[in-house]
Amino acid sequence: MTMPRSLQIRLAMAIGGLLILLWATAAFLTAAVLRHEMNEVFDSALQETAQRVMPLAVMDIVGREETGITQRLATFRAHEELLAYIVRDAQGRILLQSHAADPAMFPAYDGPGFRQTDTHRLYNDEALQGSIRITVAEPLDHRVAAAREMQMALGLPLVVVIPVALVAIILAVRASLSPLRRFRQRLDARSVRDLSAVPTEDLPIEIAPVAETLNGLLNRLKAAFDAERSFAANAAHELRTPLAGAIAQAQRLRSESSDPATRERAGEIEVTLKRLTRLSERLMQLARAEGGRLRLDRNADLRDVARVVIGDFIRTNPPGRIALDLPDTPVMSDLDPDAFGIICRNLVENALRHGSETDPVDVTLTANGRLIVENEGPVLPPEMLGRLTARFERGAASADGSGLGLAIVAAIATRIGGNLVLESPRPDREAGFAASLQLPAAQVVRNPAPAT
């Protein structure tokens, strides 16, 4: 039999089993001691009965006019006689007997003291130099019944007390393990990017070393991830200047060269360098999304950020290519405006790059802080939608892009407690693609009461 994996069940079973074993042992020993004491009391009753009846029997027998006559004592009222006795002379003739005594159950007299047959416990005594002898008998069934009742009196409470004790043990063990459950809940509530230490102040000393080891592992993982993000951000930042210089040199080479093949080759180099520049910018954004501070101590109107970011796209794209819909009331949020700008820019660039080249991209910011970016295009299968937030995943293999835009937005959404929702086709449409994200919007007090 394998032990259950639950520590709570193991402790409850171990303590409950030990309790039952100790209780049963104590009950058995108590029953043995009580039975011994009970036998001593019953033997004393036999002896007391013989010693009380003997003087009366002697007076009655000595005062008789006739000898050798058996006299049976009458009973005043019907009752169960547990002790029976007979009085005999030296020749074994019965001189006196109790009303329920059966001579057949009395063996031949063999001297004073206790005797026992298969059915009775006996006590013999004598007087007048052995001429008058008394034997008192008690059925062994009486003692067995008394012992059984005593054992039942000791055992029956176990039927009630042990289940109650087991329930109490389970509740006590559960209460004792509550700090461990709280530790697990704290750990389970962490986001995938929260590697800070979990509080361990209320943990038992037996579990605290395990928690401290886990916190040590989290700290080492956090240091490793921070180093990775720092390297990516620093590398991308350091690449910007040489890339800009290389792009300028390629542009100069293309403008100064008269050879068409050289000019074409310089153009290809410029395109590649610009793609590498965009990739470095996305790497910096990803490092910011995974490690930077995204929530501030103050609120800002997200509409202003949306106007600036979308305005840049409107100026660099044909008229009517982007439609921006903003609410009339402020959309206040403690989200870092730079982070919101990264979200808007990546979602809009994704829509422009992978959507229809003629239909407009609809950008909507609702009053409750939900950002929705929609574009026309072919319907994407569900399995592809599930992969779009992975790093370097492109919706179409031939599409130009880094494959990091939606991964950056998903990373920011996770850290701010939101959920990036991707849908294809668009809601209430037969085709297209929609990306929506609920932003942490603050409550805006409208029409406040005048101060008094």
C-alpha cells in the first residue's frame, strides 16, 4: 500500500492511527485491571456471605431437636439469586440450603478456601471443628456478563470519541498547515514575470528552509533574466549609432555611384540595415516590456498619447489609411505613456503590415480604457492566432517585419494585469483581424460637488 502524497492526510493518518492504538491499548489494560479487581470484589462477596451465614446456620442447626434433616430457606419475594449456598455436616449431608441452590452444582467438600468448576466459583468454610461446613457458589456467567458490560462501557465511547478525535486531528493539521497553503497561494498568484522573493515569515521552521531555497532560486533566475534583458537592451542601444552610420554610407554610395549594379547593391544594403535597425528597436522595446516600470504613481490622459502616436502614422501614410476614434471624456490611467505608445505603435504597425493595403485600419480607445485595433484581411486559422504572440512569429512568411510586435504587446499586457485578445474574423465581420487590450483605467470623477 502506497502512502498518499498529501502531507496533511499523512499526518492525520499517522496521528489518528497512533491515537487509536494508544487508546485501544489503554482500554485493554484498563479492562484487565478492572476485571482483576472485579474478581477480587466478587471473591470477597463470596467470603463475606459465607462468614455471615455460618453463625446463623450454626445457631439454627444446633438448636434443632432432630438431626440430619435438610432445611430449605424460603424466599420473601421472587428475585434472581446470584449467590447460592449449602450447609453440610461432616458426613456430607445437607443441613441447610438457599432456596435456589442445586446440590448437583456443589462438589464434595475438600477443605476451606476458593474452588472453581466449569460453571461456578466456590468458597468453602467450616465451624465447630469441621462438623458444620458451608459452601457458597456464584455462577461464572455472572462474572462473564459483568466483564462484558464493563468492556462495552469502555469500548462504546471509542466508537464516538475516535471519529470526533479524527475530525479534530484533521482540522488541527489543516490549521497547522495553513501557512504552507498561504505560501503556495502567494506563489501561485505570481505572474510569469514576477520573480521577487515570496514572504516566509509565518512558515513553520521545518518548511522555512525549503521556502528560502526556493526564494534563492527565484533571485538567481531574476538575476539571470535581468542580465539577459540588460544585454539585449545595451546591445540594441549600442547598435543604433553604427547602424545609422552604415545606412548613411550606403545612401551616400548609392547617390555618388554611376554604376547601376553598385547603386542597386547599395540600396539592398540600406534596406537590410534599416530592417536591422527596426529589429534593434524592437529588442529595446521588449527589454522595456519585460523589465521596466510600466505603472506610475500618477495618472495621465491616454487620449493625448494616442493622438501623438497615431498622428505620426497618419502623416506617413496615404489619407484615410488610419481612422482614430477617441471618447469625449478623458481616459485616465497610471500606465506609463511610453508603454502605451509602444502598445499603440506595435498594434498599428502590425495592422498596416499584415492587413489590407487599401482598407483603413480602425483604432478605437473606449471610455473605460480598452484599446482596439482592427484591419481588413483574410481570416486567420485559430492555431495561427495562438502562435502570433510568440517571439519572431509572423502571420505570413513573406511579410516584412521582426515578428516581435505582438510579443511585446503581450509582455506588457501580462505585466499590467491585462489580456491581449486576438480575433479573426473581426467582430460582426466575415473577415479581418482585431487586437484588443484592456488598459488599467482610473476612475474619473465627473461634475464634482462644489466645495463648501
